[in-house]
Amino acid sequence: MPVKLQEVVFYTTSEACRLAGTNRNTFLRWVREGKFPDVAHRNRNGWRLFVESDISRLKQCVNLVQKTTDE
């Protein structure tokens, strides 16, 4: 469930990946391999927190990968 703080909505990694249409493990691999920049926000436990712009970038990345694999 997204969390709203000071009018900004934050999503967990699993929520963001579900919205973007990719698997959480795939996203984490992309970050490790430097194919996707890590997000700027983390909670006190060190877990990634995504904002809408992060999810939009992730969707673009997913669409690009799907486009290249369809060719």
C-alpha cells in the first residue's frame, strides 16, 4: 500500500515493479548491473521508496526492453 508523506506518494519496490509491469528481481538485477539508476529515497530500514517519476522511468525501461525483445 503506497504511503503519502507531505503530499508525496511513496511506493515499495514490489508495488513499483507491479505498476511498471516487471518482476522485482529483474529490477534489482538492472540496478546491480547499472542498467537502471537507483532511486533517491529510502526508508529508515534502507528499503527503496519510489515516487511517480521513478515509476515512469521504470515503465520506459520496461517498454524499451519489450520493444527490443519483440524485434
